[in-house]
Amino acid sequence: MSSSIGRMFVVTSFGESHGPCVGVVVDGCPAGVELDESLLERDLARRRAAGQVGATPRAEPDVPRIICGVFKGKTTGAPICMMVENVNARSEAYLGVSDTPRPGHADYVAREKYGGLNDPRGGGRFSGRITAGFVLAGTVAREALRAIGIEVFAHTTAIGGISASVPSLQEARDAALLNELSCADSDAASRMKEAILRASSEGDSVGGVVETVATGVPVGLGEPVFDGAESVLAHALYSIPAVKGVEFGAGFAVAGMRGSRSNDPYTVRGDCISTAKNDAGGILGGITHGMPVVARVAIKPTASIAVEQETVRLSTHTAEKIAIAGRHDACIVPRAVVVIESMMAIGLCDLALCAGVMPRVVR
């Protein structure tokens, strides 16, 4: 099992959904980055989204613990170990999933790959619960990036087939403060909320799209050809459970354009070379070119739903019907916003260290 990502900013994830804890070890973080539990609590609270529309009733307090790597409120340059405990797991709802795999989940493939020795409770290593550790690492990465002038944020652009209007960068940056869905379009957010509630009342779920943006990114991040900026960032974003698509800039829309439309013309702004628009999403040839890096991430509907579905009983190879019990989100998109921010920050932090633009000691 591969549980680490990064070449110089290395994040190792540990823990299972219903185990004692989930967390991360971050190795390669520069010394001197300001970090304490209050920063971690802020981001974990966004992921927890207690009482939010469509969110799971599982209420984990998610109190972060920094085990090592921080002294007097600053990173030391040593590996940073952080964790949150699992204190509100209910495993009884998962007793049968090893023999009757849930549609849309990794139950069957995990059993086959690991010989049935994996922990199936709550999805184990394949649960969205492990993203609490991603958020811990993302907080470290975000604070390190701020030291070199890079800011990362994300906002919801679609839920349940309802799309928000395209916001300005400032509106996108402030979206998390506007409503519980982190959507910059308040009218669309209202309709998205209705779609979530309707799906929930029917025992179903909805997915959506989150856009993440990084500003202040210098020219030159990315190590072509196999560790180009898009490759590294897509790797990080696809590591999030439930992510089924990633696009940069105009993404798939460029397939319907002519070159005269998709190309971003160069221009001079002050003393800087820039582009007049940003359909490339801030990356050309796997290298950042100074414009904001923009990616959109497709989140599938929550697989655990109360609607009856078809499956099989593996021990007898007979057809079965299943309606999934337990505590689940009708829509994970709002909670995924900070997770997507975090993985974007982790990827950019690694790219910045590889390019030599991030110092080993932040002062």
C-alpha cells in the first residue's frame, strides 16, 4: 500500500476510519513555519462541518495533536507528526460489507487485493475519514507557501447539476465566508442546498465540482516531463477519495476550441511578462508561467445511500439487495473544499521545494 506522496515535501498518511486515530507525518517542511493547534483546528472545523446541510451525523471532535516537529510554535525542520482521534465510530453497520460489497465503494477490490486482511469498518483506509490527516498536512503546506507569497483557496462551483456563476478571484477567495456551501453565488447556493435536501429525503446523494486556485505562483514550478506541475497536482488531487475528474484552466472545453481561441496571448504588465487570459490554468509544458494556477475537481455522489441497490454475496455468488445503513453525507462537496485546498497546497509546496524557490529556513 502506498501511503506517501511528494519528493521533497513528503506526506505519509496513517490510520483507518474506525481505528484509534488518523493522521500524517510531514517530512521536508522548512524550519521556522508558524504552526500551532489553533491553525489546525480552524481547517479541521471546515472539514468537519458539524450540522451542515447534508453532512454526516457522525460528530468527531477532531481535536488535533502535534506529536513532534514543532517547538515554541514553529516547525523545527524535523518530521512533523500530527493526529486526531476517532472517538465516535459505530462499526456494527459494517459487519457484512466483506461478503456483500457496497456499490460505489472499495469493499470488493480491497478484499481481493489484501486477501481479506484489510479493516473494512467504515471503509477503513479507503474512507473519506483519512482526509482529516490530509487537512493537517495541508495546513502546514499552506503556512509554508505563505512565506513565499503563494495563497491557495477553493470554492464550490456546482452541486447536483446546479452551476454557480463564475466569480472574480476575490469573490472566490471569500466564498468560504459567504455560506455553508463555500459558494460565491448565493442564488446558486440556495438551489444547491435544496438539491441536497431533496436527495437526502429520498435516501440518495449528489456530487459536484470544486475549483481551487493558487495565486502568487512564480514562473518555473514543475519538473517536466513526468513531474510537471499538472502531473504533481493531479496526483495529489486524485488521492482524495471520491475524486473522479481533474481539469486545469479551460480543461475539457479546449477540445471544442480553435487554437486561435485556446492560446493565451502574451502581454507585458508593468515589468512582468503575463498572459491576457488564463485558459491554460497557469501551466504550460508542465511549468507554471506566473498566472494563477486553476484546477477544477469533480466529486462523485456519496456512495453510501439508503436507496436499495444490487450487489452479490461473495461467499455464494448469489444476487443480493442492499440498502446501506450507518451515518453518511448526502453531499460531501462542501466538506471536500478544504481537503482540495490542502492537497493543492501540498503539491505546490513540493514543487516549490524541488524548484529551489522555498528556503529551508523561513524567517
